[in-house]
Amino acid sequence: MPRYRMNDFLSISIAVLLFSGCGLGSYKHLEKANNSNADVTSIFDTDATSYIFKSKLQYAKNKFGGLLLVKLLEDGSIRLTLTPQVGPKIFDFEFTATNKFVVHYCMEQMNRPIVLRMIENDLRLLFVNSESVNKKSWWTLPDKKTLVQKIKTNKSVNYYFLDGKTGNLAFLESASGLGRKKVVVSLEDYVDDFPKKITLVHQNIPLSLQFSVIKRK
């Protein structure tokens, strides 16, 4: 897969802003496309099984930072641990092989059901588990340069924006059934088929996460 180029990212960014607003019906400009033989796969669908990210998390006035370790285990489960440079870990989560989300630990400031649900849904966006998919379809932006896979799950409707030239994921968006955006994820600066920077921003609550890859193996 070709290396992701900054001018490609900028062109897709502009297209998404123009044709995917944040109000109700924000995806009405999408046009049906025939790409039924292809499927979006997780950015973690590589040969690597361990990833380390420099991470920043902000919830309201609370800011946290540290190293996020993501491990893809042989039994099919995924373990995610966020640890600051100094002090106890911030969270320790797991997606089991049966797609169950398990909270092994979460610091008190974040240990709220609504926050945990938000983070769980954010992480599910990135891992694209096909077992939770109810329906999927392909669309395109009017510029014809950006493909969009729409995936309906039990909890939301997710949109995966792909660069038509490279096939790289540029944006992920999760919306309600009425088309109101809930979270926007941008993936930037691809090197060896993996984005160096991942940013998640919620549209309705003051929650954002940023990950910059340090190492993967």
C-alpha cells in the first residue's frame, strides 16, 4: 500500500467538512457506490502484535497523559493499558475473544459509566470487529475520490472514509441513527500502512484522546 501523503489528507479533510456536517442528516450527500467485494479492516490488522503510543486524554478539565500499550494476544483478546510517566496506571481495559469489554482497572476521575461507555465505543471504532456488524454498505463523497463504508452495529452507525488512491483510512465517524455525529477520528501521516497520529474528538461531551505511535512490533 502506498505511503499516505499530506496533500491527500488535506483534500479528504476539506471534502469531509463540506459534505459531512455535524447536524441531523449530515450524511445525506453521500452517493451509493458499488464496492461490495471490499471490506474495511482495522488499522491494527498488521503483522505487529504490540503497540506503544504516547497518549493524551482530556475529559472536561481533567488532563491525563502517558504511554498506551496495546497488545493483541494469541487467544484473540486485546489488552489496553494506559500508564503515566509517574504514578499508578490510568486504565487497564480488555476486549475478550468473544468481544466483551472488561474494565480491569480505571482511575476514579474517569470511572463513570457514561465515560467508560464512550471510551469503549471509541476503541471499538478502531478495531472494527466484524462480529458486531449488522449491515454494511459502500458510498462515496460527491468528489468521487473518497470511498465511505457505512457500518451499522447494535449501538451506532459508523462511517469509514478511505482515500481512493491509497486505500488508507483517513477518518472514522460514529453517528446516531438520525445522523448526528457522536465522535470523529482522524488518522494522519501513514508510514508502512500505519498512522503515526490518531485523534478522537467527541462532539457532544468534552472528551478527546490523542495517540502518537512510538513503537510497534
